[in-house]
Amino acid sequence: MRTENITRMQSNTAQPVKVVLVDDESHCIQTLTMQIKALDIPVEIVATFNNPVKAYEFISNNSFDLLFLDIEMPGLSGFELLSRFSDFHFDVIFTTAYNQYAIQAFRYQALNYLLKPVEDSELSTSFTLWMNKQDKRLGIRQFEMLVRSIDNPGNLGKRIALPVSNGFEFIQTDKIIRCQADNYYTNIFMDDNKSYLICRTLKEVESLLKPLGFIRIHQSHLINTHHITKYSRQDGGAIVTSDDTTILVSKNYKPQLTKFLEEVGFL
């Protein structure tokens, strides 16, 4: 199977990550500033804004790497601010207390987001994942699809955006056979013999795909139950998927797999 090549960038770069923070609540700016400065990562906070209109003026005329952007702001929301740009020269991490439909939309469009109140561990992981991305810009198509997904939550689950080496690959979720962990990365294996290495942990991928019939059977393996072709009880249990891959079932994940197999008549 072919795997998209992604250069794994190291976080110990000589140049600091240039960051802009936009949030209408001053205490959120102050807290996030302290959290970022406490990280063992070279970061330069070049500007902070409580006023999204002033933020837009700065963003339009200055270069930086990463925008931390609140969504619900009076006068000009985060989405409305971004919609003023025809293209993005920066990447975005949304900070939000949005509802569940919106959170799922973020996940399906492979966009970075942090739920308020922001946890230190989640903030650190977001920087790590961003530093390992090769294309460090928000895609205009991604953003447009995000807005459409939030406006039409019934469309969620049909397609997801995979962050690949040269941008994003939009794929049908029912074409995914299985997902395999590789540290901070996940290999996505498709039914057309393609595979993609994406800068997302298997835990993140699981949270996205679990409602769509995917199940964890091992610390390193998540499978699409629609692509199970065989179950073997030998050696503690093993699953064969439609690409003829045999995956041993971990003891910790066996109860939930057994429950599923009983429900569908495998056992």
C-alpha cells in the first residue's frame, strides 16, 4: 500500500513560533498567555486582541505563524473574521465552548481546536501536532466546509478531511478499512489500496469515527466494523479485515468487540 510521505518536523527549531491571540474576554487572553509561556516550546506572542476588528487589521498587514481564535465574539465572530480573507498565510487553532455538532464539524474538517477552559496538556499537544504539520496554513476549502458542516449537521459523517503532506485529502468514511497508530500519527488504510499517514493520534481519530461504526480492538488498531470479514478465537482472538489483514485483539478491548460481534450474529 502507498503511504503519503510526511516530513516529521522537529520542535527544537531555532526560530520561535509567532503567535497571535484573539478573544473578546481579557481573562481568556491572560490565561492563555500564561499557559503558552509556561510551555517548553520557543513561542513569541506577537500580538493579542480583544477587538476582532482591530485583530483583522493587524492580521492583514503582518506575518506570523499561528492564530489562536475565539469563535463567539460580539461584532465580528471568529468565522466572520476569517471569511474576510480570500486565502490564509497562517494556521488557526480555534478556542471554543461550542456545541457538540460544531465540535464534530471541527473534527471532520481536520481543524485544530481547543475547548474552553483550555487544559495545559491539550495546549501542549496542539503545538506538538502543529509543529509536525508540513503544510502550516489553514486551507480555504477546509474553512468553507467547516462553516457548511456547522450549518448542516446532518451531513457530518459522510466525508472527512485528512491532513496530508501537500494539503488535505477529502475522503468517504465508509471507504476506510482500518486505522493504525504510529506515535503522534495515524495510518489510514483505504479500500482502494491507498493509505495516508496523518498528523493525528489514534485517540483523536477514534473519537471522530467511533459513532460511524468503528471500534478499537487494540492499543494500536481501530477498525471499520463494516470491513470485518472473519473472526478467529485462536490466540485470544483475531480479526481479519477486507484487505486481508489479520489483527490480534487486545485483552483490554475484547469485551466491547465481543459485545459487537454478538449483536451482529458473529458469535
